[in-house]
Amino acid sequence: MTRSAMEQPMKPPRCERKGTLPHPATCVLVWELLSGRIAKFFCDEQSQDASPQPYFVSRLIGYHEQVKSTNEEE
């Protein structure tokens, strides 16, 4: 079975800092807000001055592409 036109392959995360050129993300910043938890990808440099300060900061060490098993394709 081939990949559908709607399904895109996973790409490495990009920094989500507004006003910057696209570049790779190296951290995940998580904020606990009254409306719920929110997570965004940032690079090292721009994660240092994120405002307000995030509740959690995690370092990205890689990512895995989803591989469908033969059972999922049916």
C-alpha cells in the first residue's frame, strides 16, 4: 500500500519563535496555563529568553519517523 497524498512524511521540528527565519529546534518548552498545557519547539539560543519563563524545558535529542506495521496498512 502506498502513502496517501494527504499523509506527509515527518520532518525534524523547527523553532517556533515568531519573527525568525526557519531553523532547527533543539528544545521543547512547556507552559502550564489556566487554559491548559502548551508546548512549543525552540532553538537553544531563543529558549533562553522565552517570556514568560516556561514550566518545563526539555532538550531534543532526535525524532523517530512513524513506521506503519503490516497490520496498520490493512
